[in-house]
Amino acid sequence: MVLNLPVTLTIIGVVVVLFAFANWRARQPAEPLKVRMITPSMYNVIQMACIVALLYLLVHVLGLVWGLNFPGRQGGGRPF
């Protein structure tokens, strides 16, 4: 699968919507007697995962738009 610009922008949109939903659910008041599949504290973890994914996707968009190649770690170079 090729992650070209339209596909990447679609994924960014999905991540932003997921972040907004998790933010909305995390702000709702707790109901102690109601059983939930996901606890309110897990929505904070989902928000952090969305932020990390969004940062990676924004770097990918920069690479696609400006034609930059961000090299990964290839095992070479000076050891620390």
C-alpha cells in the first residue's frame, strides 16, 4: 500500500476525529454504577496515541510535499 498524499490526509482526518471523540468522552462526568468497556482514564491514553500518530503523519506529509527524505536508523554511523 502506498501512502500518497490523499491517503495520508484521510488518515490524519480519522486520527483527529478519534482524538476529538476520546477528548469528549474523557470530559464526561463519571457514573460510578455504570459499567463501561473503556474507563475514562483509558481515553487519555487514546488521546496520547493519537498525538503520537499525528506527529508521525505530519512528518510524512512534510516529506511528501517538500520531497524530503527523512532517513531512518540504518545501523551505520558512530556508536555512542
